[in-house]
Amino acid sequence: EIFKAQILIKKLEEYKHLNVVALNLFKVYGKGAYLADNRKKLLSLGNNMDSIEEKDPYLFHYYYYICNAYNRFWGEARKNVRFIQSNFRYRINMSLEESWRNEFGEIEEFDAIINITRSGVKLAQIPSLREKFPFRLRQSKLKSLKRSQSLKVNLRFFPYGIKAEIVEEELSEP
């Protein structure tokens, strides 16, 4: 099945000059953004086809933000998220979400350390990414977590930003 899909995508790439094909390829590359080749193709397609951003700016910025995050361009990823938040404030498509995956397509599990801001907000600090992420859970549900506590998390891409989800069975005390 995967091989058939890859052949179909290769054939579609021959027609990427057509707007409808370009938009569909953009979605395919976006869903597979965990692969560096797909990110490269998505960014190239997005940069060369203004019609994608014009036709669906929401999807354009959503998948650009995912690509920028995988490429560790955190500032650019935040700009894409801010664009979505400011331009689609009351029309955010909550069904759009992707898990951070490794190069094999498996959901990646990260080692994280609890970081607490001055205002008391708990964040998952992920040393391998050199970045901190808010939790998907409400802060009241995180009361048992202590500063510098180690745990395992998965990351999820939502239109409003990346959120950490605790892998419960991996919780550990510092």
C-alpha cells in the first residue's frame, strides 16, 4: 500500500504546476513533515506556488509551522502560529493535530525536565530540542509535578502551538 501511494505521489509531482495538485501535495508533504525530504518539498512548493498561501492560508501556515519546528527554527514556527491565532482566532480548526514523529514515522518520546516559570506555569523542557513547551493538561492537573523532575513526553502540533503530553508510566522523581 505504501509503495502504491509513493508511486501515485511521484506521478502527481509531474502535475504540481496545477493549483489543485499542488495543494494536495502540500497536504501530503505536511502530514509527512517528519521526513526531511518532505519538508524540503513542502517549503519549495510553498515558496514557488503563491496560490497555496492564497487558497488556504490556514493550512499553509500550519504546515510551515510544523516544518519550521522540525528544522528547529523556533522563531519562524512561532510566527506561523501567531499568524493562525491572529487571522483565524474564532475559526481555528481544532481537528488539525499531528504528533511529533521520528524519521521512521513512529511517535517520538522525549526526555523532559519540569521547568516552572516565575508565574508558576509548568513547562516541559526538552534538552535535545533546547526548547520548552506547555503541557496539554490544565495546570491544576500538574500539581504533583516538581521542579527539575524528569519524565517522558510526546509532543503534539496543534494550530495554537506545540503541547507536551506526559507518558504516564514513565514519570520519575528527581
